[in-house]
Amino acid sequence: VNLHLLQLSKKNINSEFIVCVIDSCKTIQTSKKITIPELGIIKTEVIPIKLDKSIGMQLVLINPYWNIFNKMWIIFITTIIMTILTIVCTVYQIKYIFKLNKISQIREDFSYAMVHDMKTPLSTIMMVQDMLKSGRLEGKPEIKNKYMNIAESETDYLFALTNKILTISKLENHKLEMNKTEVKLTPIIEKLTEKFKAKAQKPVNFIISLQAKTAYADNDYLGEVVSNLIDNAIKYSKESVEINITAEESERYTILKVRDNGLGISEADQKVIFQKYERAAAAKRSRKNGASGFGLGLNFVDQVIKAHEGRIFVNSTEGEFTEFTIYLPLENPNDKHNL
């Protein structure tokens, strides 16, 4: 017993103990007159004190676990920390796997949308090429010009799409700078309205009110921004569409608004509409005879406006209208302001 106590003392385990005298597995005497609990104790082996081993002694430690825990708290805490880290890493890995699956699905849908949306203009260009080669349009200048204009329009569409993708990539990598000057809004708007009236497959009515005559912007990219918004207004409309384009000036901004009476945008879609490849589900919509595309247009608009140090907001009600509001700073591009 003394040997056990000495070993416990060396280990700095100071716990209440009782020395018991055991006779044929029964306790006949204890060093303290207390009731030995059934739980929370540790017993040593019985040490014989008679040659016939009929009587022995046993040391009983009462509630020694707190002392043991004090010695092992570093191990316990380390174990808990490692367990938490393992759980966190597992959750992160699961989220990462789901994200990879989502990206994979987006890539698949985007590839389908790209093939679907590029197939039509390419087929049209090839058809015009075959018509010209066959000689069937010789002597028919009006029909020939019509087909040539169609092919030119489809070629412009493909070039515009390619430039849009390259521009977004450059803007995201901060490799594209806007050549901002005081640009006149009237020529830009008039050119676009004439273009869309000519090419639209449905009646389009434009209502223009430009109280602000100029904006501090890149002329070409501002035109692309407005063109994308008008194109969306026509694309997501009913049999006919009315588009209101207004411009006004505050103390700090030129404010451009493009509003239509089209199909509108749901509140859920308004939260993600400017994200890249937002319309990755275009593949599904295309199969349902919905508007096809890559979801690049509004992301392009958002990126260009941010490059101008401006902001763009959307307000819409499904089945009634959609209105995009653009804020372009009047100040020097190096002077950054928050809306």
C-alpha cells in the first residue's frame, strides 16, 4: 500500500483514499469510517498479508478522476481542438465539392448555350454564302442586299459577343482602362434607337427625355452598355415593347435610366442578375423556347459601370416593368465616391 501511495505521490495525484482489510472478498476493516461509493473509485489489487492469502489489504481511491483530468487537460483540449478542426475541414470540403459540382453544371449549361446561340448566326451566314455561290441572287439586287445585310448583322453579333467576353476578362483582371471624356448622349441614343427599330422583329416604341446632354464616360463602352439594356428590354418583352430612356444630372452624377414594359424580373433573380453566367440556365430556357444567351450581357454592363466608378441598380415588377438606373460620376475618375 505504501508503495502505491508513494507512486501516486510522485505523480502528484492527491486523492482521498481508504485502506481496506479484505477477508475472502469481504471488507472487514477500513482506515476510515465512511461508506465506499460504488462509482467514481479506483481499487488496487488485493495484497496478501497472511501466508495462506486468506486476508489481504486493498487501497481504494475515491473520486481520483479530477486529479487525472488536471494532468490530462492539455490532451483533452488538444483533442477537442483537433475534433473541431476536423469537423470544420469536413464541412468546408463538402461545400467545396458542391461548389465544384455547381461550376461543372454551369460550364455544361454555358457550353450548351454557347453552341445553341452561335449556331443560328453561323447557319445564317453559311446559308447566305451558299446563296451567293449558287448564283441564284444574280439579277436580284434587292434580295441580295437583304441577305447581305442579314449576314452582316449576324457577323456583328458574333464579333460583339467575342469582344464582350474579352472585355469582361480584362475588366476582371483590371487590365482594361476606360477612355473617359465628356460624351454627348443624344448621338449615342439616336444611333441605338434607329438600329434596334430596324432590326427588331416586333414593334418597338422609344420615348427619349435627355435633360442631361453629356456624361463623363468612355463613348464606345457607354454605347455598349445602353445597347445591352435595350436589347434585353426587347428580348424579354411581349408582342410589342415601349422603352423609356431618360438622363438627368445631380450634383455628383449623370443618371441614366432605361425602363421597359416587358416581362419583368423576379425578386430572386434581381439579386443575382449581374453575376457572371447568371443565365447559365439559358440552356433550359432555350429548350422551352425562352430567350437564349450566356448571361454575359448584364455582367458586362455591371463591370463597365464599375470601371467608370459608377453604380447600376435594377427595379422591376414581374409582368409590369423593368428599370435599370445608372449613376456615372461627374468628377475626375480619381475622385472616388460612394453612393
